[in-house]
Amino acid sequence: MKTSIKFRIGKSTGFKILVIVLACSCVLPLMAILLFIIKEGITKINWNFLTNIPKPVGEIGGGIANALVGSFIIVGFATLIAVPIGVLCGIYLSENAKSKLAYWSSLALDILQGVPSIVIGIVAYFWLVKPFGGFSAISGSIALAIMMLPVIVRNTEETLKMLPDTLREAALALGMPFHRVILKVIVPCGLSGIISGVILAVARVAGETAPLLFTAFGNPYLSVLPGKPMQSLPLVIFNYATSPYNEWHDLAWGASLILLASVLLLNIITKISTRKWKVQL
Amino acid sequence: MSNTISPNVITRSNDSLRVITSLQVPTVEKDKLSYKRSQRHIRTERMFRNTLVIMGILMVLLVLAILVTLCVQSVPSIKSLGLSYLWGRTWDPVQDIYGAYPFLIGTLITSFLALIISIPFSFAVAIFLGEYYPKGWFANFIKNTVELIAAVPSVIYGFWGLAVMVPAVREIEMQLGYQPLGVGIFSASLILSIMIIPYAASLGRSMVQMVPSNLKEGAYSLGATKWEVIRSVIFPYTKSGLFAGILLSLGRALGETMAVTMVIGNTSLLPKNIFAPGNTMASVIANEFTEADKPVYLSALIELGLVLFLVTVVINVVGKKVISRFTK
């Protein structure tokens, strides 16, 4: 059985071309989405759009100020909750990598990372919405915080594990107690990695809609009370995109552009910063 | 404190070793301040270690609590509907008939169709970045772009799909002679297939890069072409890793909610073909959870959530196990 060398080389080249074409075509959807959303959204964004709340159907104008403020508050609270827990847990996992608890804990994190966001929404509903008798922004924050945890913990753990052991040993040899070694030496050294993990987590949850459907719920008016329903950008997009009114579609396009731009910006910031600090994530 | 030591301490001066009796032991004055400080340090250290352990336990508790909550809340539906719930073909909350079969089928079809569409692309990216062009600005561009696909919020995919993809699919349906709805299982699969490309691609890339170069060089030296090396060296070596990548993509596709909800059409009927509208488990929860007025109805939805949770747990744990075995 002899296949000619030309045939084999041809087959190899053909495969190479196929791979290149397929790989390059993966860029197309993202470009298409970006261009389309910029094209639709850029004309809708103006000062009124950013500072007004939505008007009833039929009236021209109106904006998404309530969603911007709401998104900011909900994600801000979620970050405040998730960062201390996530960073401490990451420190635990990197310091006690071999312990039994670390094994179970990191298994739990793997599971948590894969849990569909809608399930987190259901759970948050039963933990925080039903017992306290109503949809609230804070329940949305906690749902998002649960989703942020795996990203923050994993990034912290990986960053701290990469620091040389000599650093830790040198600090301990100077007689520093363990907590000061961690907080004054190890964490500052890995700070860039930890921060980029936090930014990545923020970017991940900023666009999450499903957990907010049953928790923050949405609110057509401007609200800053954490105990009341609150609007957020993803909810605005979902509600207005599925509505039949063109005015609302316009609002949703503008909101999409703002959301997409901020999420991609956060991602690009982490990419650039990690490259600068040579921390491989 | 060494100043206070009397001459009859053990010293080695002049090669003589003197022994002191217990009565002559010098009294050491405790430095109260530093003693207190070190005591405080020990206390804080213990507290800090305990906090870390608590955080570790918290993660495990969190997952268990999610599981327990879902189980407890779905008890009413398990009790009144039993196992036949999962095989029931009609879902009609008004008549109190709950059957999850249409949603199970909808979820499976959309996920697997999306996987089939996305696998060639994600493997191509993996091979492209892992083998053909591991370095260079163009490779970097492709790599970053593919990773950014995962960053785009799913609600934006849904909106884009609704505005761009659904009309396109409607055209196709008209050509093929199906009912031209646009929304349906096929649109949902297309959107999903874009969304899950990065998961298998980035995992596959790192797997392909991990193939030892002496294996590849051996094959090249025997006269193999690039394609033959990929087929008979790289592919067998990375098989389990690629499998894990597919599993993780599948886990992602099963649980994806918003984009699917927006383009799948949301009917509780059993889909007749892949262009028909349908519902997935996640989308039916998203649509009907806040409207569920009866306890059994709500609980039936939560049972779907429980099924979804268990399936994704299994998929993710198996996937991670395969990856960790591969990297070791």
C-alpha cells in the first residue's frame, strides 16, 4: 500500500488550510456582534439617555439612569461581599494545598463554577427573597457574589502558588507571625494577580441576568434602597429586548452597547495588566 | 539579658567547662512588653488560621446548602408527581399537569446540536494556536478574540440573535419549507454554539501545547506530514483532554439561560423538528418561575433546577478530574 508523497503533502496542506479557515472564522461572530451593537447603540446614547429614567411607551426620550445606578450598586455590593471571602479562601487553598479540607473546598469551587446561573437565582430566592418578603437588590448582590467567588478564589490561589517559597521562608525566618507574613508579604506580592481576578469576576457577573430575575427583579424607577427591587443593565436589556415596542428596543440597544463596552474593557484591562506583571492566569 | 548572667554559667572560654547548680541559675527578667506582643501575635495568628479554615469550610457548606435547598423545595413535586414527572409529555399548569419531557428533550437537542456545530471550530482554534501558530501577533489576536467570546454577556447574545440571527433563520426556513418562525431550537443551538467555542478551544490549546516535542519530532523524522502527526500523535495524546473540553462546553450549554430563552420561542409543546419552537429546562424556569402561583407548579420548576444542578455537577466534576489526571 503506497500513497504518493504528493497526495500526503496535499492532504496535510488541505488540513492546514481548513484549520486556518475555521480558526479565523471564529473571530467573525464577535466582530459581527460588536459592529452591530455599536451601529445600533451609538446613535441612542446621549446625555438624556444616561440621566433620565425610562418614559412610558409612546413618549420619545427617556433613558436608563436607573439601570446604570442599579447595576453599579448591585455589582458593588456583590464585590464587597465576595472579595474578602474569596481572597481569604484563596489564601487558605494556596497555603494548605494538601489538606483534606482543601480538596473538598476546591471540589466545591469547581462545582460552584459550573452551576447554571439560573439555579443560583432560585437558591437566592429561597434564601433571601422569600424569608424577607420581597424582591431586593441585596439578594441580587448575594447571588452575584456567589457567582464571583470561584473566579476570585481560583485567581488568588494560582497567583499565590506562583510566588517563590523563599519569600515565605525569608519572612518566617525573620520571626514574623504567620498572618503578617501573609498579609504584609505574600498578598502584596501577588496583589496584581488578585486584583485582576477581582476585575475578571466583576466582568463576569456584570452581564449576568438569570440570577437577578428572581432577586433584584427590576424596577422602572430610580431606586437606591438595597432592600427594594432595583433595575440593572442586563435586566433592562432582557425586558426591553423581548418587548414589542420600538422605543424600548432603542433603549435596549443603548444599554447593550454600554454593558458590552464596559465588560470587554474590564476583560482587556485584566489581559494587559496580567501580561505586564507576567502572571499567567 | 545576657548581661545579667553571672560568671558561673556554662561557658567555653579557656577550654574549661563549668557546671552551675540549679540554685545558681540566674533569674531572667521577662520583658513584659515583648512578651505581651508575642502573646498577641500568637492569638492573632491562631485567629487568622481559623478564619482561613472557616472560609474553606464555607465553600463546601455553600454547595451543600444549594443542594439541600433545591432538594427540600422540590419535595412537594416529587411527592405528588413522582418519577413519572420526568417522562410526562404534557406541561399544562392550568390543568395541573406537569411533565418535563419536552424540556428535557429541548435541552438535550439544543446542547448537542450546539456542540456538534461548535466542535470543529473550537478544535480548529486549539490546533491552530497549539500547533501551527503558537506565537505571533495574529495568533495572539485570535486567542484574545476567542477568549472575549466567553466574556460577552449572554443577554447580549440573545438580543443580537433576536435581531440578526432569527431573521436569517427565518429565511432558511422559508427556503426549506418549514413554518417560518425564526425563533426555535435551531436558532438557540446556533447562538449556543458561538457561546461555547472558547471553553473547548482554550482547554484544547493548552492540551495540544503539552504534547512532548520529542514525540512529534520522532514522527517527523520518520517522514510523517503535519496532518499525520496531528492525527496519529497529537490527537491520541490529547484525546482525554479534548474530551474534557467537550464536557465543559456541554455543561455550559446545558445551563445557559438568557440567550436561549430569548430565541427558542418558549412553548411547552414537544418540538416536532429542529426548527420548531421549544423550551429548555433553564428557559422554562426563567420564564415561569415568577408566575408560578401554585406550590406544586413552583416546586416542579425547582425540580428542573435540581436536575440541571445535578447534571452540571457530574459533568464538571468528571471534566475537572480528567483534566487534573492529564496535567499530572
